[in-house]
Amino acid sequence: MTKHLPNILTILRMVLIPVMILFFYLPFEWSRFIACWVFVAASITDFLDGYFARKHKTFSKFGAFLDPVADKLTVTTALVILLQDHPTILMMIATAIIIGREITISALREWMAELGERGSVNVAMIGKIKTVFQMTAIGFLLYEADLWFIPVYNTGLVLLYVAAGLTLYSMYVYLKAAWPMMKD
């Protein structure tokens, strides 16, 4: 069981995507609250699958493939439903930056793997920081309602813009690392 736990958590993250969508669109006052917590649960599984894989040294090729796919599907789905809910130019720009970076870096990693240089574009600390801002922002935006004196949605927007800026910077870091191979 321990051997398969990281992959089970990754698959669970993917199963939670339609659950998040369902709750987001349900016409109840509490539905966005639940959608937010489903997203938070999915985000926690992202941390836990990596933690358990490292702790128990249970890395698999399937997990290495599926984990980033689950991450990207979760984030892009949440961003698309949020953009549909509040179709502003700034939300569109932030969404395009984040989704565009994910596609670009995925393609870069695939290309680098074909060159035998996959290790040249490993996850950098800036990518982890970006992910924390991104997940927090999306959670706040999904929740939307103010909490006591905290303007949750507006705070989420600010965090999303910070995440978009970090996204651009992290893409620069990855492209800079790959540049020597790209020049050839």
C-alpha cells in the first residue's frame, strides 16, 4: 500500500477536479466554500504524494508522468472556471500567463528529455514559491466571500498577480537553464 500511496494521491487529485467543478457551479450559498476546500484538498495531495514518494523511496515512471499532469489539470481547470466567473482583462492575462508557462515548460522538459538533458530543467525553488502563491490565490478566488474583515477575493486577485509575476520569472529561470542546449 505504501508503495502505491503517492500514485493513489495523484489519481485522487485528478478525481477531485470534476468534484470541484460540480460544487463551484451548484446554486447554493455554500457551494463555493466546498469547491474551495476540494481545491485545497487537491493541493494538499500534491504536497503529500511527493512527500510520501521521497520518504518511502517509491518513485515510479507512472508517477513522474502523472503528477505534473494532475497538477496542471487542477490549476488550469480552476483558473478557467474562475475566468469564466469573472471575465476581466487582468484575470485573463494572469490566466494566460500561468497556463502558457505550464505548456511552455512542459514542452521544454519533453524536448530536453529527448536530448538526454532532462536534469538541466529540474524544479527550481522559484517554481515551488510560485506554486504556493498560485494555490493560495486560487483557493481565495474560489472561496470569494469576505471573511470577517478580510477581502478574500481581492486578496486572491493580488496573490494571483504576484503568482503570475513569479510564473514569468520561473519561466525565465527554466529557459535560461535550457538556453545552452537551445542555441545548438
